[in-house]
Amino acid sequence: MAGRPPSKSSKPRANAKTALPEPKARTHDAAPKLLSGGNPQIAKGTGDAPVQAYIAAMPDWKQGIGRRLDALIVGAVPGVRKAVKWNSPFYGVDDGVWFLSFHCFAKYIKVAFFRGAALHPVPPGTSKQQDVRYLDVYEGKLDEAQFVDWVKQACKLPGEKM
């Protein structure tokens, strides 16, 4: 091949023995996958960072509500502990003991109060579990004063160990 003109390609040619494989895409840089109903799939973890990653991955209007729920909880419970478990943010006052979580569904966000049956007034959504009560938050429909009142009550009750 001595008389062959140089290639016009800007990449140098490499033989099979010296060619390096193309770097693989880094999976942790990819956007989180949305599960059924639009719930973000976020790796479990403790602290604010995984919760903020979950909120950032919430679709559409739910992201703004997620930010607001988080801000209201943090404002109502100084020093609140946070984690992501089972693709949902959890909030508690002790390590591994939780009083509230929320989860995205197609048309709303479901807030779970783990000892909600003891709250006054009792949140409207019932559960198969005797103590759990739910609040379904639809776009533009969050009664912030009532939510904060429930959060302040819930954080004082014995939490759910998970």
C-alpha cells in the first residue's frame, strides 16, 4: 500500500490490535426513567440530594408541586430527615422512622401520612392500612395551610419504621 494517497478522514486509522473501544455512555448522567403514571425512578438514598433529584425528575406541573411540598415540610419541621425509598421521597424526624411520603401518579400526587388516622381533621383518602391516610394533590389544588397543619401534627406522632 506504499503508493496509496493518505485518507481524507480526520481520524487516524488504527489496526484491530491497537483500536480502543468507544467509551460507553455513563448511565448516572442519563435522565431518570419515568415509571407508570410518571413516577420518577430514583435510586434509593438518604439526605436531601436524592429527594431533590426525585423532585427535579417529576414531570410537568408535578415538579412545582413537589418543590412546594418539600419547602412546606422543611419549613414546618426544622431538621427534618429525608430519603428516597421505593421511588418516593420520605420525611421523618428520626433515622429510618418516617411520618410522610409522596408519589407521582398520572393525574395527581399522592401524599401518604403514615399515622394519618390520628390527624385532625383526618386527611380524606383512606387506605387498606388502618393508620394510613392519603391526600391527593391535583394541579393547582393544594390547601397549603391545611397541609402544613397536618405535617406539624404528623411529625409529633410515632413514625413508621421502614
